[in-house]
Amino acid sequence: MFDFVRKSLRNKLLVVFIGIGFLPFLTLLIYAIFLSEAKIVNNIIGEQLDRTKSVSKFLNNHLTSLSKEVSFLSSLDLMDDMLVDDIDKRISRLLNQKANDMGQQIKLMTVNMQAMITSSSDKESIHKEFNLNKLTENSGDYIEAKTFYTYSKIYASFDKKKELGYIVLEFNLENLDIYLTHDNNIHAYMLNHKNGLIIGEHLSLNLYIDKDEEGILGSSEVIVYKRIAAPMHDWYIVYAVDKSYALAYLYDFIRFMLYVSVLIFAFIIYASFYYARGIVKPIEELTAVADEIVNTKNYSIQLETTSKDEISILTQSFNKMIKTTSVSLIKLENENRLRLERFTQLIKVFNTIIQTKSEEECVKVSIEEISTLTSNKDLYFIEENSWAIDRELIKLYVSDFEKNEKVYFGSIALGIEKFEDKKERDFYNAIASMITLQLDKIRLIKRTLSVSDAKSAFISSMSHELRTPLNAIIGFAQFLITYEELTDDQIETVGNIESSAQYLLEMINEILDIAKIEAGKMEAQIQSVDILRIVQASCNMLSPLASEKDLNLLFNHDKIENTIYDTDPKMFQQIVLNLLSNSIKFTKEGNIVVELYEDDKTLYVSIKDNGIGISSEDLDRLFTDFTQVENVMQKTHKGTGLGLSLSKKMAKILGGDVILKSEGSGLGTESIFSIKKVSNVKV
């Protein structure tokens, strides 16, 4: 469908003409179908809501008047006759008269305090029991099923504190049906939403009531419901208006519009085809000529014009364009050839320059390449920035990495008095940018290597210098600890000196190892060793440290058969000791399980604890030099932050790796050291 429109201007015009012609009619039809229907429905809902409010108010007034009548009867002195054993017929006559006056299915009765009906407008009810549990106040009303009760307590006229009983009015709510609308197209009934009782005409509307009042547009009716005021607060008045009756005029109008639309649509299509053909025909002729020019490359073809409209102007412009295009194509081909040659030469220059290793070589090669490119031998390099010259220069500015700024390096004199145009200047500026980038690269590499060598030399020298006095401090401290005349406080102080010196010595050794690795001077001394013995010895070495913290150190090697491997035993044991030491340091209680296992290609040493754990975002960060994660045990066990980093780097030298696994903080950690059985060890 969309291709049909996109591929033809005639089809586009047809769609536009048909759309423009049919749009007003369609708009009117949509308005009639949707908006008019909504307005009519809203009006009907509003009218029916007003009607339900009026009926609800009337019903409330009617029931209120019944309550007032009962209250009035209870205040009559005549009610004193209830004290007489033989009930006076005056009360019965009064009740019968009142029931007849009300003219509906109403029963009036008096009930004594012993729940016995003493008189009634219905003689069959006399001497029957009445449920006084509902009569909880001096006066009130309630509804049971479809019966409305209103009552008032009777007091003796000579003693207002003496209770004689109640006067009760029983009213069948079916009587209220006469106040509802009875029409073939408008249906009304009252509904108790709690027990489903209905008064009046019953319709299967599948009505769900969740508000005090609402208007609903159903599939065949417009429905309105409203809650009735107390005492019928559990009842709703429901009005349902037949949708066909409410929208009859609108549906007649829509049918008329649909019948007329056939004629209107036919006329629009005919007019659209006629005008679209007249507009597109000259353009099709123009397209045919353009295709011929493309196929034959003949730019001498000219179109004839037969009108004076916009299409004629387009044709004349097309003829001019053909002539201009012919000239421009020739010129463009020549320019493209030159640009391609220049671009190829520029790439060659760049490839040559980036191969240089020193600043002098870079400048020399650049001058040679520019000279070859431009066939100009009068090129030379100038170091001074203030030297006066009447030739064009390309100035070179390099980065001063310490000051973070560009500084003048020199200029290349081109032997050209003046550039012919801006593009030529841009060409040489591009070469200058490439030269300065290469100079920056050379200077940066030189500076980086110098700094790295100085750092490694400093670390190595300082570490060696510091180990000698530290060993002396440790020796003297250990000697003093065994000296018998020291007090306990002095022994503790000397012990702190010895442990601090040991900590510093450990840090220095780790820094030396890191420096050796970065300098590429740490090599693996490969030999055949018993891996099981190395891991067992590591566990035995750190077992006292675990025992001091009441930790269970378990070693499991049931999953390994071959225990002889080619590796560096010292590095292997140092990695295992580092990982096992970490687990002991950061575990307060529980077990530490060391497991040795293998698969077809890899040997694994797993150390699992139930210590403080590591959050997911900190797992990879721990392998960075001098990095530690804040935790609750940091104050007790401090470190350099080099242990894990050093272990991972040593594992890489052995052709393996170290990874950490943890479910999160407080959930323990698993350290896994792995090496390939046939590994690419750096030796």
C-alpha cells in the first residue's frame, strides 16, 4: 500500500485529492458517530440522574412522614388504654382508621413490653409475638428484606417514665413501585446491592455498583443508578434507557450520511483522477527525457515547452541545468583526479612520519616527504620563533606535559611566497598537525620510560636500604623480648615494635616484588613439584594463626589424582599463603575450607570462608595496587593492599589467574587460584 503511494506522484495526488475531498465528510461522520453520541448519552445520563434525585428525595420524604405519623400516634393519651387487661377497642379503631387513610399496604400495631402485639390494623396479628431486638431506641426505623418498619415508644400520659410498649408501622416497600417510571423504553427499579432484592421491573443488566451514583453506557442501554437516602441507604434507584430509543435520531442521520457518501465518494474519485492526470503528464514527459540523458550520456537534448505554467518554467530550468551539468562534470572529474592524487600522497607522508623514533628523525623525514610531495627542494627547519622570513611557514607546537600547555617547537619554511588559496593552507596545516602529533608521541614515550625507570630504581633502592635497619630492629626486639628483667608493659611495648617492624618488612618485600614484576625481572623457576605437599605445608604453616581465633581449618584433596606439576614452588606457595592468610584475617568464627581439585585442563586451589564477604562492586577493585575495602575488621588487621594484586600478577607469570567470589557483605568469600596443566609460563 505504501509502495503504491511512494512510487508514483499520480498516486500521491490521487490520495491527496481524495483525502481533501473526503475529509470534511469523514470529519462530520466521525463527529456524528462519536462526539454526538457522547453528547446525547451525557444529556440522557444527566436527565436520568436528576430524575433519580427527585424520586430518592420523594421516597425519603414519604418514609419520613410515616415515621412522624407513628411518633404522633405514640404521644396520644388514648394509648393509656394499653394498661387495661381487656384491650380497649378504641386503639384498634384508631389504627384501622389510620391504615385506611394512608391507603397503602400498611400495618399499624401496638406491642407491649412483653413483646406481645396487643392491637393491630390486621386482626390476625393480635396476640402474636413481635421481635423487640430491633427496637433499640425510643424511636427509629429499620428495613428487613422488602419491609420497612418505623416505631416509637409509648409512655403513660400520667407518668412519662412508665413504658407501656411500642407503636410499630409495617410498610411493604413494594408499594414504592408506583413512584417509579413505567415506560416501554425507560425501565426503572430499586435494587438492594447487599442482598440483591429488587422492587419494580427486573432487568438482567449485570450491573456492578461501586459508587453512590454513576451513569454507564452499556451495550444496549444507558444506565443510571443512585443511592437512596436513609433509611433505605442500602438501596439504589436504577434507570435504564434503551440505547436505540435514545439515539434513534442520530442513527437515522448516520444512515443518511452513509447513503450519500457513495455518491460523494464516486465524484471525488473521478475529479481526482482527472486533475492528477493533467498535472502528472508533463512531469512524466520530463522524466522520460531525463532517463534518456542518463542512459545515453547525451547532454545536448532539449525539451520543448507548450504551456506557460509552472511546469513550463521547470522545463526551461531543466534545459539550463543540462548545459551547466555538462560543463560541471568535466571540471569535477579533473578536480577529483587531483584530489585523489593529493590524498594518496598525504597518506603516504603520514605513514612515513609515524615510523620515526626521535624528534630529529621526525623533522628530517617530514621535510624530505614534503619536498617530494611538492617538488620543492627549498625547504628547511627553523628553531627560532622570531626569525624574520618572507616565505610561508608551517609552525609546529608541541605539548609541555608538565605545564599542560602547547609550546613552540620550530617551523618548516616551505619556499613559497604566498599560498594560492585557503585549501592549500589547510593542506599544509594538516601535515603540520600530523608532525606535532608524532613529536608529542615521541616526547611522551621518552618521558614515560624515564619516569618508569626512575620510579622502579627508586623503589628498588629504597626497599633494599630499608630492609637492613628493619632486620636489625626485628633482631633487637626479639632479643629484648627474651630478656628476663623486663616488666610486662615493657615486653608488650617491645612486642609492638617487633610486630610493626615485621609489618613494614612485609610491605617492603611486597613492594619489591611488584617492582620486579613491573620491570619484567621476576621470572618463574620451573621445576617438578608435589602440589599436594605445598598446599598442605601452607595449611600447616598458618594453622596456629587459625587456632588462635578458634577457626576450623579443613583441607580437602579427594578430587585430585595427579599431584606432580611443573611450576615455581616458591611463587605457588606464596600465592596460597596470601589467599589463606586473607581468609583467616577476615573471618571471626566458623570454618575455612581449602580444596585442591582439577579438570581436564586446569588445576584449582579453592579457599572458602564464611567471613565478612565482599560486595559485588568491590570484587574487581581489590586487585588494584594499594587498594583495600573498608570493613568492620580493618582496625584489627591492616595491610598494604598489595597481597591480592601481587598474587594475581604472580599467577599470571605462572600462566594462571586468581579470582574472588562472594554473595555480598557478611556472606563469606571464595578465593580461587588456578593454573593451566600445560601452561604458557613466563621463563
